[in-house]
Amino acid sequence: MSNRNSTLNALSGRTRNMDLGGQVITLAPLSMSAWAEFEQWVKDRPIADAKKKCEDFPESFHERIWEAALERSQNITMGSKEFNEEMETLSGLNYLLWLCVREKHKVVTIEEVDGWLSMGNIEEFQDHIIWVNGMDAETVNEKKLMAAKKAEKLLTKQREELVAEMTGNESSPGSSTDTE
């Protein structure tokens, strides 16, 4: 599907109905204000994490914790790496699903939506969110595959470095010097 068609589908307001054990819910495309709300929710995550960390660390660490959290938060924008990664988390998917459902079911709470998600239906909900928002599923899947390959490379490199460190060698056989 071309980007133009994806945009037109999202603008056309296409919806998808899902049957959840007799309860039919309608997922609708997110409005720009709903995307902005999700972006703010993602920006708030590092701040919430910092608050928890400050409870566990001595006060002498608090300033550094807050500075790092504020920097992370300020760098999050729609389409940024951290924004996209958050869309893949369980809590991010739950929030996106709630925003998609809220467009047509104003009284549904995020807690109710959380009850709908299970390990058996996460992928189905992701597919529906992608579809109603006019995103290109192939592009989304390609990005997931690229991220998985990159993570695999990083883990392999870390494993090789750990083996080298444990054996006292600076480089282990087959170690890679590739960096990305």
C-alpha cells in the first residue's frame, strides 16, 4: 500500500469491529490530538521512571537521575526511536488500543481495555491498530525485523566480549568489529 493510500485510509475514518466474547468494540483511527496525547504519555514515562529511581537511590544521585530523565523526555517526538519502541511495549499497546477504542466508546476505561489484552491476542490487536490508522503493515514488520536483527548482532557482540573477558583474550575467535 502506498503512503498516499495509507494516509487516505486513515483520513477516511475506516473502523474495525472486534468481538470480545459477545461485546463488540469498534477501533477507530486516532485523531491528531489522540496521537499528541500518546506522545505526551511516552514523554512522561522517563519522568515517572526517575521518580521511582529517586525513591531507591540516595539524594546525591537525584540531580543526575532527573537530568537524564528530562533529556530523554525532551528528545521524544512522534516517530522517534523511543516513541516507536514504546508503541511495541505492552503498556504502550494498551494505551494505543484505549485511544483507538475511546474514539467510538467514550465511557471505556483504560483498565477495561487492559482486561481485553492477553498474550494470545496481542498480535491481533496490533494488526487492527495498524490497519485502522492506515499504517503500512509491511513497513511496520520490516522495521520490527530490522530491529530484531540489530538486537541479535548486539547480543552476539556482547557475548563475544564477555567470553573474551572471561578467558583473558582481548578478542575471541570470530569476534566482530562491526559497529552501527
